Amino acid sequence: MAVSLPVATVHTRPSLTAGQRIASAAGLYGALVLLALPFSIAVRAARTARLVGRRPLTARDGQQLVEAVKWAGRRMPHRLACQETSLAAMLAAALCGRRLTWCVGVRFTPPPIEFHAWVALDNGDPVGEDTTAGWHHRPAVQI
């Protein structure tokens, strides 16, 4: 009789340059500060960051930045949900001179319907999101 053991998930640090790691951590701290303030201030900061990041980001680099933000967030005692992660990734991209779009809206799948935030490339493709079941999100705000 074969016995199967659960496999432990190992979280490794994404292979990024030191500058990208610093940008991810700085973006995370900036997002936590901005989201503690009124939302209109976070929106203005995101619009400014979008202007600073002039060059578009590739899907691979965007995925690496999102993973780096999540990796840095696991070492912090703060809440790190979709809104914090997405804004931090956008700010980190801007610090690297790149551009991501911050989207805040509604997720329809999987049920239940809930508010959600994510980042997208210039062509509208989501970055760092599970799209295996399709992409059934509707942005209310895109910055």
C-alpha cells in the first residue's frame, strides 16, 4: 500500500536585481502609507506614478514584480490583500521607470461576487492573476 505525504510549498525569492527588490519593498511601504490616507490621495499618487513610468512593462517582468511584492509582504506584520499588492506593484514599476495600470473593480468568478484590485499591462492583460477559469472582472477605476 502506497502512502502519500503532503508536499510542502517552498516560497522562494524571485530572481530580481537588487534595484527591483528595493523598488518592490519601497512600493509596498508606499502603498501601505497611501492606503491609510483618504482614497483620493492614493488615486492621485497612482496617477503620478503612471506618468513617471514611461516605458511599458512585459508580462514576465510584471509577474516578477507582483511576486516580489508578495514575497516582501510575507515578511511584514501588515494586511496584504489585493489592493495593497496591486498598488505596491504599480509603484514598484514606476520606481523602475516602467508602467502598469492599477485597476479597482469587481470580480465575478469564482463566486461570490466581490470587490477586487489588480494590475494590468497596457494592452489590458492582468498581471499576477489566476486566469485559468477565464477573466470575469470588471474595472470601475483604471489608473
